[in-house]
Amino acid sequence: MRNGEWGIGRARRLPRARLAGLTAVVAAIAVASSALSCSAEPAGSPEQRSGAQARAAQDSTAGAAGIGDPYYRLDGNGGIDVLHYDIDDTYAFARSGVRPRLSGSTTLRIRARQDLASFHLDLLLEATAVRVDGVDAGFVSGAHELVVTPATAIDRGQRFEVVVEYDDDPSAYSWRGERNWLANAREVVTMNQPHMAAWWFAANDHPRDKATFDIAITTDDDKTVLSNGRRIAREDNGDGTATTRWRMADPMATYLAFFAAGDFQVRTGTSPAGIPVTSAVSRGFGAAKRQRLWTVLRRAGRVTDWLQTELGPYPFDSTGGLVTTLPAGFALENQTRPTYGGWIDASTQVHELAHQWFGDSVAVDRWRDIWLNEGFATYLEARYREAHGGLSTQRWMRRNHDALRGLRSFWKVDIADPGPDRIFAEPVYLRGGMTLAALRHRIGAADFRTLLRRWAAKHADGTVRTGEFIALAEKVSGRRLGGFFRAWLRAPKAPARTRANGF
Ligand SMILES: [Zn+2]
């Protein structure tokens, strides 16, 4: 994710800066763009919900409500490993006096990680039916947690298929103060972090459980639909609607799944190194503006190629990007096809495509480790500028250190554990990026290059924690770096200007 203008050497872009956290931004945008701002009532009476919770508490084979991330206790679910999502959604745009509607089903192929008499999924929409291996299941829907009780209990290690059906207004829902449905009467893009899935499909909504995806979206036949990975088919249904099918063949975290529908100009091609590219710009922008956006976006293939020379092979089967007119005010690293909310600039494109390695392929195991995404993407913006005749990463680090040295609020954030409401705070990005620039100077460019490439290769399609990165940095460099990382990631003051700290 990328938002606002921080530090030295970034291209100027968004008028707004220094926001405490993205959640607040998103909430503000959603309220501004939504006619109604009341929170939807969760389905199921309080009695039903507390009854289900009581039964779950008594039953030792109930899957936990969350995956175990202390930042967001209800994110993800216990006892299940989703292998594949097959999303089949129909979206009806809002019309005068009529709210938007999202109906359809999510089919999840799951492996049980424990015996399960019941299990949870994350879904804000009200479920209308749930089947497990083709048999109707009991369920309680509401308040983000969909509790499913199959007719027959499931054994540890068993593979099973769950179908969840829904028909609801996604714009009516908020979660943790976030109103993340981003749409108007002409365009919709499902983009947000860390929460987005529960507005449009039933999910084990945490990056620790990645899965492959088939995403089919049915909507008005004059709309173009984009999503992750490769487009498989578009079928005209003969009733004014069309169904577009996309496939993400590599494992993906749930928040990185997206679809966009609207009047998009689409360009497909291949990067010089041979990676298929699909990019799109909304025709809601005027022709001149659209041309300016394309001058940046059309370089997605070349930027991906350059990142391969830095980081090793691109982890996925296609690349590109999408610029929407919807004023998200941020860009997001949706897998294979980052989304840009209202603008794109060269540095932001480098940031989002760098996330394909760090954030998407190598994902966080806990949200507290978010600097492993944002610090890395920010460092690669600086590295890209250096490699293209700009400021060196070391000078970039030193200039930021100079400018920020006396700013206590900046150094107060523990970027290896910033807290759930600060995962997108400025220091996570900038101090994180400066950490890597300093590390490169400390261990040398050759070892640093080996480190980043080995990190990307070793943990491809996996998840990571900060301690693992420190251990690999020590192994690759043959140095003890505990003091270095304490000073750069955790100490509540600017690192001293010492050789040990990478100066
Ligand atoms: Zn980012």
C-alpha cells in the first residue's frame, strides 16, 4: 500500500500527507462517498449468536473464531486451511434510489487442521445458504463471523468443500470503523488492506492462509471486469449481463484478491523479458489525463523486468496495473495487478510492483511484521531512483536521518510492532526503508543483493516474521546484527551515526 508523501526524494503527488493511519483515510472516504452511513445490523439475533458461541465454547472441536493474530483477533479462522477459492459473484451497480447488490457464492476447498464439529469463516454479507460437501449445513451469519456446523463432523486432515451463498448490499457494512466498499454508479474496485475480502467473498481472511483463486464476476455487459492473474473467458449471458472469469494460479493472500468493473480501457502485451502484461485505465478520466496516466502505467512490464534483475525471478504469471477514478487516495499491491486510486506516478508504481515480491509472494505471518512489506517497497523506490541516475540510497538514508533526527514522534514508533492502528504509519515505511539502505551499507552491496534474492526465493509463496529476516541477514553476511536491528527497528530514538549502524 502506498499513500501520501513522506521523506526526501519521493515524487510529489497526493495533496494529503501525514495521516496517522490508513484506516482513518478509508473511513473518511467511504463516509464521504456513501449516501447512507448507518451500520448494517448483523444477522442472527443476539440470543442466536450467544447460543452459538456458548456451544462453540463447550465443544473442544469447534474451530477458533480467529487465526491467532493479536492485532485483529477475529481475522482468519482456526482449524482450517483453505486451498482454493472459487468466487462466483454478480454485481448490480447502484441506480437512482436503488442500493448496489452483490449476490452469488464462494466455494472453498478446505483441508481440516483439526477435528471440526464447527468452524468459522469471515464474511460481512448475510449468508443465505451454506453447504458442506453438498449437504445443507447449519450456520449463524453476522458480525464478520460466519459459524458453520456441518451435518457430519469433519476429521483432522480431511478435505472438504464448502459453498456459501449470499445476496446483500456490501456498501452497508463497516468493520472496525472501516467502510471499505469503493464504488459509484459506474465503477467498482475492491481494494483495501488489511481488510477487504469479507465485503465480497467468504474467506479465511489472513495472509497466513494463502490459496489459489478462480474469480468469476457477472455484471452489466457494457462493463469491463478485471481481476488477478489471467483472464480465462468472457461469456455473454444474453440478458444484458456478461460473466468474466479470471484465474490466480499462484497462492494469494485474501486481501490481495480484487475485482474491478467499469468502463476501462485495457491494454495487453508482454514485457521485454517475456512477462504477460494486462493494464487498465478508467475511461472516466478525460482523454488528456488518461494519456498521462498511460505514460506511467505502460511501463509496468519494464519496471517488473527491472525488479527481476534486482530481486530474482518475478513470482507470478502476469503483471500490470489498474487506475480507477474512484478516489481511494492510495494504491494497493493487488497480486499481479496493483490498483491505483485516482492517480499513478513512477515511484508509486515501483513501490506496488516491488510488493509483488515483498508483501504478496513473501507475505507477513502476523500484521505486526508489516515493515517487511512497506519498508522493502519503500527501499526499492529509493533503489530504483539510484539505479536511474538519482540520489544514492545511502545519501537518501542520511538526508532523511538528518531531517528527522529531532522528530521524536517519528522514532517513537516500534516499527517491528507498531500496533494495529499504526501498521500504515509513516515510520513503518520510511524508517523501514532507511533500515535496508543502512543494512546495505553495513554488510556491503554484494551481500545485500544476495540477502534480498535469497529472502525472496526461500520464502516464495510463504509467510515470514522479522526474526527470520534478521537471522538470514546474519547468515548471509557472517556478522552479528542484533544491535543494528535494535537501533533501526525498535529503539525510541534516531540511530547514532556509527559504522555499526550503517553510516
Ligand atoms: Zn506499500
